[in-house]
Amino acid sequence: MGNSWLRRLSPSPRDGSHKLVCFPHAGGSAMSFGRLAECVGSEYEVLAVQYPGRQDRRREPLVGNISDLVDGLLPELMEAVGGAQDFSLFGHSMGSVVAFEAGRRLEHELGSSARVLFASGRRAPSAALPELRVHLLNDRELAEQLVRFGGTPSALLEDPEFRELILSIVRNDYRAIETYECSTDAMVSSPIVAIVGDRDSDASFAQIEAWGSHTSGGFFAKSFPGGHFFIDSNCRAVGQLIRDHCARALSS
């Protein structure tokens, strides 16, 4: 794959299938969307972004800010969706912001808008950050934060080699998202669907509702049972939500 940014998670696409491009959370990889790809269904071509510095791109340097991430992935993303009749973007946590900025760039560069932009588990781009800056925590505090959030097996953090690797990636990604700045009038023309876990300590329902001010299209917000990684326990319901909103957008 070399420096490729996109991984196909679904079987060989059918002609005219709807492309769904997924953007991972801080510390996450393309494969974190493997189960969601199954739940969305075979009629969708699911692609996921692989950020540098992890898994098969582990020898590449990490990218420490959102703008540079989007600059890096944009050429391949444009090639992937430029000829597509229909595509949507789905981001989880930090990935919601990367998807939002990528969507803005696609509108500017290609004149093409995602049918739907799904923002999962992340407060709106212009919302104030919490006082805690995760990327400034020491290693012990950062590891404890990851365990509280879920999504990272505690056994991996007990292995010194894996612990060092995981913490360096997570710290880098949190630095990127916690130094990201967005104006209140930044928006996309795509309708936005914002979702969150009802026990997510990092994003409340009120904070995801503010995504509505970042679109000139329609807006919908919904909560699911669970914490920050609520998608794992609500995969089928989230897959159905994606299908429903994509179908609605295609018929409008």
C-alpha cells in the first residue's frame, strides 16, 4: 500500500454503490471501522482512512495537526470520490473534525458535497474544549484516561513496548485535536447527522447539537446508550441510521 491513505473495508464495490468514507478517533486505525462496515451492508463501498504512524504505516512520521492530515489525505480522497455519484463521510471523535475539514476542502476543490456528514462522539468544531488537555498529561495519567474512555485493552498498556507506542500515537492525535481552531461560521453544505453516547464524558448531547450551526443543509442529532465508544455496542442501530439518512439524502 505504500503511503496510501485509504483502506477498503467492504467487498468489491458494485457499480454506482454509495461510498462511505470513515475517519478514525485519536489513536485509532482504519480497521476500527471493520464491524461498522459489516453493519452498514454490502450495498455500500466502505473506505476508511489510515493515518500515518500506525499499523502498516507505522514507519511513517505521525502528523501533529488537523490541517496537515487533511492536506495529506486530500489527493487520494479526491481521486476516490471525484468520480463517485454519491458519497458520504463518517467520523468518530477526532475523526469527526477531520471529516468536517475534508468535507469543506472537497466542496472547495471539487465542487462536490458529501450526501451526508456523520459526526460521531465529538462536540461541534467551534465548541469550547474542556479544561483538561489530554496531550499534556504524563504517561501514567494518559494511560488511565485511555482505560476510563474504553477502546484500548488495558493488557496492551501493561506491555512496555506497546504502551510506549500507543501513548505516543494517542498523545500526538490529542495534540492535533486540542490545538485545532475553527471559526464559528465554518460550514459545509452537506446535511450533518451528529450522534453520541448518552454516557460519553467527552461530548454531551447539547455539545453535539451545536454541529447544526456548521451546515447550510439539514441537521439531525441522536444519542445512543453507552460511553465514548458507543458504536461498538450499537453497531446495527448505527448502521441502520447511516442507511436511513443516506437514502433520505439520495431521494431529496
